[in-house]
Amino acid sequence: MRREVRYGLIGGAVALVAGGVGGYTLLGGSGDDERPQQVRAAQDGKPAGAPAVKSGPLSAAEVSGTAGKFLDAWKAGSADKAAALTDDAKTAAAALTAYPKQAHFTDLKVTPGKATGDKVAYTVSAQIAYKDMKVPFSYGTSLTVKRDAETGEPRVAWAPSVLHPKLGKGDVLRTGESEAPPIKAVDRNGAELTKEAHPALAGVLDSLRDKFGKKTDGKPGIEVFVDRPDGDKAQRPDETLKVLSKGKPGTLKTTLDAKVQAAAEKAVKGKPKASAVALKPSTGEILALANSPEKGFNTAAQGSLAPGSTMKIVTASMLIDKGLTAPDKPHPCEKFVTVGGWKFQNLNESEIKNGTFAQSFAASCNNAFISMAPKLKDDDLTKQARDVFGIGLNWQTGIPTFDGAVPVQSDAQMAASLIGQGGVRMNPLTVASLAATVQNGGFHQPYIVAPSVDGRSLAKAPRSMKPDTASALKSLMKLTATSGTAAEAMSGLSGDIGAKTGSAEVDGQEKPNAWFTAYRGDMAAAAVVPASGHGGSNAGPVVRSILSAG
């Protein structure tokens, strides 16, 4: 039953418009100003007869010439002279002066490459002189040349990345004792987790070291590293660039399962974009996190995407809690439903006549849910997501996460939120937690390192799911897994199973984002495969592989 239906509107599109009504004012006539140049210059605030300021694109000579002068001054140690060639001389001078001292660099050399448009790449090489160590170090970065609006002269656009490509605002390149000792991260069974064996965990391992390194018995090493501002470390941990002395790693036990992690990495590999998470419903322990591509943003735990029909897990629980429906209660899915002046339609104008709510859930029929909007308060869905499923409760997982958002909305936007569109935002971690909450009968905040390690408190849901609701939800998800939109992906899996598919429409995409979440025994998993199509066909196999490995 591949009857996953498209979230659609007739006569318009539901969207939040940021900001107010923009406008502009036209002053003057056609723009063909034939006044003498000196008059125009005087009216522009410049003395009559002042030379015209250069404008327009930079020439190749201006780009390479300005970059060359800047780089020559930098490698010569003339920080002020180099800074004067930038568009922020004060900031540049301070950074250029501090750079070799903080990084303990000597014998600095800068070798320019060819200019490409307004960008110039170059290689920086130096000797790291720290205590009794002297080690070579080199890297590549680039700068951009732009024309100064006031003087018309070419200037280097100052940015921290001019010094090193990994530097952002407030970051410092340092050589010295690392902020946190190295860690030997191990999985729940004691198997070591390394970046080499699990490239998808590289960013996670950096975060774990930054947060928990000092909680272990390890000793810091000597490194060249990017030191992030204290307020940013939670989201952007320090990054090691070169190890001069390893120090002593401290062992840190995680909740991950190396076998399940490997399965998750294999399941998303080869897809241009995909992310997956596995959890243990009875505890909330994170068993696996994987992204494709392996390097870059951790969409699995930090992504913010419309979850599509996987949100119907929350919506169904709310409707059942309120006594508005039940699995065996008549609940037809109409072709068209109008809410707040907007007309919603199912994909291909499909419908389920004289059906039950269970049939509508298993077929993921949108209008069966949207039709309930007039019976709900604007904040009902927000409260259900937060109070029962823990969404947005500031989870303390041990790594940076986005814990979901279900904002209070009204009219058509609220109706769209019921099917995971509108303003609802989640990621595989939060969606996996929805399935885990159903399987367990209550919310356990996900975590990757036990709270006993650092004494942090885990988020608690304000209220438990009603027993009858929990039982009804499990029956709905089992039906979906055995004879609904998730049946193909879940075929052949035995035991206590349940699933939900989702296809989230995104403006500008030809195909929707595919979602799938399911549980089998004491494991729940979720995956998203952006711009791929139907949830069951595209994200389903990813989750199936993970559950099979568990």
C-alpha cells in the first residue's frame, strides 16, 4: 500500500513569510544625468573638481597586485603594513600581530598561487617552535580582494580565514597544551571507536573530547589546534590540526554500539545526502549516528527539517488522547479539506471512503488528520509534542543537538503542522525518539554518554502517555509496518515491530524528503534521505538495515 499522499494546496501555498512588507522609493527621473561632473561630485559631498572614484569589477592586475603586497608584508612580519591593505586595518593588525605568538610560528613563508577572479589562494609554511620541539607545519588558504566603496582602491577583505581556513569569528590558532585531554572512546561493549574506523563519528568524537576529556583520567597533549570561544564550544568544539605530543588518552564509555554504528554508516553510504539514528527505547541510549557525506554538518542530530508524515505519530496520539478518534473508529479520508481559507488535497485526489482511523494512518492519508484542525486549539499539538514526546525540552545528550520544534500556529499553518509541514522541524534523532517513545510507552531523553559522568540532568516529559493511547499507537504502527506504507521496507522482520513513513514537501525540490522511522524489539531508528521521493522506498531500506543489524 504505497499510498503516501502529497501535502498539497489548491489556490496557493502555505508558508510563513519572514519580515514585513518590503518596498522601495524611486527618486529623480530617468537616470540620464547630464549635469557637469563637478556639479555631481559637489552634490555627492565631494569638492568640485575632485577626481571620480574608481568603480566596477577589479582587474586581474588589481587583484594579484593587492594580494601580492599583502602577502609580502605579512611574511616580512610587517603586520601594520599588511593590515593597511585590508578593509579592516585595526582588526587585521591585531590578528596578524598575535598570530605567530599564539601559534608559536617562526620562519614564516607565504607562497601565492594563481588568482581566480577576486580570490587568491596561497600556501603558508612555518616552523612550530614550542619548548624543545621544532616541527614543520604548512597549509593552504585564500583571500578575497574587493574594491573599497569610498576610495575605490582594491583591498583585502579581512576575515579570520585569511590566517587559516578553519578560523571563524573569535577563533584562535594556538600551539600548546590542548584544552582537553585526548580520549579513547569506546562503545557500550568496550570496543574502541576511532575516526579511521568510523569516519562518520569524527565530529562526534571531537565533541565528546571537548565536553568530557577533563572528566577522564587522561592528560593533555601538545597540539596545534583551533581554540573556539567558550560560548561556542558546545556547538563548535576545538579542532586539532597537528599533534606534537599525544599525551595520555582517557577512556570514555559511550552508549554507541559499534556493530549498529557500522550498519548505519553502510546504510547511508553512497547516497548524496542521508542521515540516520538508532536508539534504545527502554533507556534513550543512542546506539548509532550516521551521515552521508561523512564529513560536515551532523544532520542526524542537529538538522532542522520538516518531518512530514512521521509527525502523524504525535498527531495521532493527541487525537486519541482527546477522544476524537480511535484505531477502529470510522474516520474517512476525504479528497479535499478546507482549513483557514486554504483547500488541501491528497495526492492524485485519492481518498478512503468509509474507512477507519487505522486505515487512514496506515495509508498515511493527510486529510484524515487535517480535517481535525477545526476541533483543536492552536497550541494542542505543541503541548502534546513537548509534554508527552519531550520535543524541545533542551536535551542534554552529551553532544550538540537540535531537539525539535513544534511552534504554536493557527488556521492553515496549524493544519499543515498536523502532517509534519508548516513550522514543524525535526531530525533523525528526534524522529527516532518519537518511535522509541511509542515502543517504550513513555519518553526517555536520548543520550550518548551517561549523565553520571558529568552530573548533568536529563530532560523529563511533563506527563506520561495514557496507557490506552500507547496501546493504540503501537497497533497503528504495527499495521503500517505489516500492511501499510511501511510494509515493503519491513517485510520479513519478526518480533515486536512498528513503523511510519513520511514524505516532506520542500519548496524548490522536484522530489520530497523521504523519512522513515520504525522499531523492532528494544531498538528504534529513523532516517531521512533528502530530495529522493517516497519515504518507504528511499528511507525505509536504511532503517531496515539498521534494525536488522541490531
